[in-house]
Amino acid sequence: MATKLQPAPRQAEIVRLRGLVETQHRQLRLLRDEGTLPVADAVTAAFPSTCAKPNLTPAAATRLVEQSAARLALLETPLGAALQAPWPQRHPAIPVLRPSPGLAAYALRNLPDLPNVVFALFLRPPGDIGAAIERVLAEQQAGEPFLPVFLTNHSDFTPLREQRLAFEYFPFTLDDAAPPPEPRWSAYFQATLEFTLRRWGVRQVVLL
């Protein structure tokens, strides 16, 4: 007698939790829109900083991003693969993640083989973040479709959360008068960014 396959317990639990989170987000948006939820109770406040953030000039931030992309391109050549593979160990393969297309293009969620594109908001002041995101979403729907991933150094994630967009946080502050970044922090930043690019399956970052 044939039996209907049941989802694995772990998968079923993930589906259940995802449904609960989506329901909570809908309820919070409804309460906020109706004015029954005080602004102080909304889950939009930035987390307090517990340590000092490094300061970078826009030129230094741009240079670190470009160097990370160049290093990653080198590592993906046969020579780079040989240099980073210590014998006899092998580095584990990093699976490529598939981000949400965002609420504005939610119909794209089931289309296969859409490319991921990583956008950095590092050079944008807080007041321009919303407009920069809207331009990306307009391009997503006007041209060839893609799945956006945003990199941000701003601790207020509200514009990204409201659109259900994938993002990653890099804690630093832009300062035109900042000294050159410390070598250890630069190496950490580049290694983190390279891992991020490999995780999303891309080689380049689009600086907005």
C-alpha cells in the first residue's frame, strides 16, 4: 500500500517557524499602519553599538572592495586554487545561497537560474539608502531579472527589512578625514567580503 511521503521533521519545523515569522510581520505592519502600535514598540530601533567602529574614507572603502574582488578572481583561477589548497587537505566547498527576490518582485521566487547580484551601500549617507534600494528594485523589474543582495554599514536595516531583501552588515563608518585603516582590520574586512561573495556566487560588488 502506497503511503504519502511526509516532510522530514526538521524541514517541517522550519516551515512552521517561517510561517509564524511571516504572520508576526504581517500583524506588526497592520498594527503600525492602523496607528495602534506606538512607534517605541515597533521592532525598528537600531541595536546599540558595544564597540568602536573603524573609520574609513570613501576612497579606502572603495579600494578594499575592489581589492577583495580582484583577490577572489585570482583565487578562482587554477593558480589561485593551487595556492590556497594546502596539501593534503582540501577546503570545503561553499554552497551558493539563493536570496529572496524581495516583496516588489516576489513572483520571481520560483524562477530557476536567476543570477545573484551584490550591491554595496557603503558610500551612501543614511538619507540616500531608501532611494538607492528603490533604483535597484526598479532595475530588477525593468531589465533582466536578478536576485539582489545588499551590503550595508548602516545599523538601521528598516528599508531592507520592509522589502524582505537579503543583506549583510559590515560595521564601519565613513569619515573623509579618517587615517588609513589598520592592516589587521583591512585583512579581516577583505577575508569577510571574499567569503560573502563566494557564499552568494558572485565575483564583483556593485558600489551604489
